[in-house]
Amino acid sequence: MGLFDKKNPPMKKLLLIATGGTIACRETENGLSPALSGAELLDCVPKLSEFCTMDVRDLMQLDSTDMTADDRLRIAHAVRQNAERYDGFVIAHGTDTLAYTAALLYHLLADLVKPVVLTGSMLPMGAPDSDAPRNLLDACRVAADGHAGVVAVLCGKILAGNRTVKFHSTQIDAFLSAGMPPLGTVGTDGRVRWDVPVAPPAQSAP
Ligand code: ASP
């Protein structure tokens, strides 16, 4: 057998950057509030251990409507600082302004040769029928798939970071790709399918 066993490729090493949002919410006396750590989110998705190893960076615990430009730059720095150490990045984020962070990172990280995948959920992790476990699992599958670039993964769709739009405030399928079809899909069987060729990373830093 060669150094690389095709049937059992080496596990991808991913970093989860947790920022808050509904995905991390718990019921408190003041209503829903981001409270779950990144490690607690990962504990809800045991299937991850089948294809990746994960480290966690709990960067902030915000409702994304409170996120500032500085907070978004902190996310970009967290990815840059760790770019050499990981095969890919997953950012757990509130859905209300996920599209803004995705668009900013799309440009700030245009030269990065690693996948950066934003995800969130319309219902908290642990809530009945929550979309959170699937979205987090799908996001990790896409980050482990290896295509460089900033994308959002929600409800089985892979959306280019600069095309992501939240168009609905309550339904589970709340995001679309503006002006072009989604880049691909993640099936309920876990298969990642790319329908649109992913643009190669930029040659120089922005
Ligand atoms: N207000 C929440 C947020 O954007 C909504 C969500 O995550 O779905 O953080």
C-alpha cells in the first residue's frame, strides 16, 4: 500500500469558530440567548468524528444583529492566524447577518487556499426538528471536501459567499443565491455535489 490509502484518506483537521446566533441559543429567563459553546455544538453532531477532527475557537457569543465591523474583522483574523494549521474552517453564525459576514470574508479571504464555510440555523441546536445538526454537519462536510473559497451552507445548499441572501425570517429554507444558482448541494446521504466550478483563489492578498 502506498503512503496514501485512497479508501481511507487521512481525516481532515477543521477549526470551528463559534460566534453565537440562534444555532447556539438556549432558553433563558429573558428569552432565547446565545449560550452554547462550540464544543457543546459539536457534541450534538457525533457523526463528525467519521470524517474530520475538530478544534474549537469560541470567539464571541453574539446575536448577529449586534455584530460590528470589528467583530467581523476578528473572524477574518482568526481564520488567517490559523490558516496553516487547519484544512478548513467552519464559522457558526447568526442567520440575520450571516450574509454580510459571508460577503466581507469572501473579499478579505479571496487569496486563501482553504475552505471557509459559514453556517447557522433557524432553530436552536437541541430544539425539536432543529435544522442546526444538519447544517453544522453539512458545513463540516463541505469544509472537509477541500474546495478553497468562502461559502455558506444552509438547508443542503452551498452558496457563494458573495451571493448569499436571507430571504425569509421563519421558514427553515431561508437562504438563496442571488443572481446565480447555488454552487452545489449536500444530500441527505451526506454527499457533497458541486454543480458550478469554483473559482480558483486570487493570486494576491486583497
Ligand atoms: N437573531 C439571530 C442572529 O442573527 C437569528 C439567527 O441566528 O437565526 O443571531
